[in-house]
Amino acid sequence: MSVVKSAPMTGTIVEILVKVGDGVKEDDEVIIHEAMKMENPIFAPSDGTVKEIKVKEKDSVEADQVLMILE
């Protein structure tokens, strides 16, 4: 089953903390997202493996844009 993690609001990707193939645990920080001059950590919603990262650092993202797919 794939879990899709999306952006909570319009902003910028500051840092990607994982790579494709990395294992993550529920609540691990996977991306740092900046919006309204605040850095917001994006957490893994469940245990899994990073299957695909759909953004790069410094990318502008829209609310609900898919950032990462976990399997």
C-alpha cells in the first residue's frame, strides 16, 4: 500500500531529510517546508520505505501537492 504525503499549505521546500529507498518510522521528519516565514516539519504518516520524492529543495509547492510517496 502506498502512502502519499502532501504539502499542508503553499510554501517552499527547505530541506529533504530522506532519500529514495530509505526506511522511515511513523512520525520521522522527512521534509522541512517553509510557509509564512515559519519552518514546518513534515512527518511520515506511517512506517514504510520512501518510494518516490516528487520535489527538490527550493521548489515552491501548492497546498495539497504530493511531496513524497511511501510504500
